[in-house]
Amino acid sequence: MKKFKVVFCGTPDFSVPTLELLSSHPQIDLRFVISMPDRPAGRGMELKSPEVIEYARSKNIAFYQTENINKEEAFKKVLKEENLDFLIVLAFAQFLGEEMLNLGRLGCFNIHTSILPKYRGAAPIQYALWNGDTETGVSIQKMVKKMDAGDLVHFRKVPIGSVETGGELYGRLKQEAAVAMNELIQKISDGKITFTKQDEADVSFAPTLRKEDGLLIFPERTTTQILNLVRAFDPWPGTYCFLNGRRLKVLKAEKYHARMPAGKAMNDMGSLVVGCSDGTVRLSEIQLEGKKACSDRELLNGIKTDIIISEK
């Protein structure tokens, strides 16, 4: 049985299931894992390795850590001498230069969590939920210098649950990425790999999210848009508004039966409800700055004044 010489580039926990597959696959000879350097983390700010490095270390897989693999001339020479078949990139957090992209006999493949060319960029999971999509997936493309623009070699579609959060979809897609990788290995082994150009007319983007993107402006959005935003940005970057001038994280929300003027808020028998452009939402699980997360009923028990929801 032929074994393919492979290098894996990845960083967070999302990459681990695919790395685990590669490390145990009978047709893969995993030569190196490449990742980012250790970072300070936690209250003690002690150095912590990326999750893929922790896994590689536990399995005695050779690894290399760097801020920029493109500048590591000595290590790139080592990689060239390996006569690699291909490289796999998943959530690596670095762009690869032309020299790296051409190291493998088949090139370098990137696993991306959307059906390309939809949602090129850093946050495809959140944008799919934000836009109310009912379906997403995993694409594997042959990497080129242009972001997420290479020829598609494999994809698998994944349905999105009606109330699924960003964190829940993240958890499912990291497993689906490993399944897609296994399917691609079979294609390569069978000599059935194909390269399909992406249709540039269908391109959309999912750029890096900022914390301020989670600001809820109720009068300007429908109830569906508010609910999609809350679940898309759970757990990061989170959604928020201001209650009586204090920052209020919105952890969970739901449609509410009462009708309210857009932007107005009230305590409706223990429910914190806010009017949107077409209806009303209940902010059912929330966290006021300086306080622990709680239900709306618990928070409202301590508020004796009128309730004002605002954007600042």
C-alpha cells in the first residue's frame, strides 16, 4: 500500500480531528506538524502550546513552530528534501508563500468551512448563521496565492439547525473536516482527484469579525436578523446592547408574542422584551457588566426604574 508523505499546518482545537485522522491513517506518512509559537494564556499568563502541538507532542509526531513559515529557510530546505506528496492546511493563521505552496508533488490543500466560493475569509461559520443559511459545508481547495480562490478538489454539504449556535456548528464542522479529508485521501489513492475552478461570479466574503460587530441595533433589524446574530456570534465575538447605560451581553434570545414599538424595551411579567423593526424579541439569558450571567427574570428583579435599551 502506497503511503503519501504529508505535512500538516494548523493551530487551534478545530484542527485536531483532522490531524488525528492523518496521524493514524494507514496511507499517510505524516512527516511534520507546523504551527504557531506558544502564547501566554490564562490568569497566570503561562506559555501554552497550540492544541495541534499538544496533540503532536502526545503522539511523538515531529513538529515545528514559527510566526512565519515563509522566512524559515533552513526548515524549508528540510521539507524540500522530504519529497512530499502534499501539504494540508487547516486554521493555520498564516499565509503560505509560493515556495511553500509548491513543496508537494500535488501541491497544498486547504480545508475551508463553507462551500466555496461562498464565504471566502476568516469567519465562514458565523456568516452562514448570521445570514440565516440552512446549509453550509466543508470545501477542500488547492491553495493559490489569492485567499480561498484555488480549484476545488472535494466538498461535503452540512445542514444547519434552525437554532444552532456558532459554537455548536464549529463543533460539528471540525469533525466534518476530518471526514472530508478522509474522503480526499481515498480520491487521491484511487487516482480520481479532479480540479474544478471556482466561479468568481458567485464569490462572497466572510471577513474577520470585530467585537463591535456584535452590537444589537434593534430598530434597524428584524426579529429574525437579531436572533440570527445572537446565535451566530455565540460564543465569539458575542452580542450586546446597553441597558440603562450599562453594557449588557445577550447570550440567548427568542421571538416574543407581544408587540412593541421598535427600539422600546419593557419588563413584561418578568421577561425582558425589546421591539425590533417587525416584531419583538425576548432577551432570555443575559449578563450585565460586572455581574454573572443570569436569566432576564433574575436581572429584572433588581431593576426598579424604567428600562431603556440603547446602542451606547
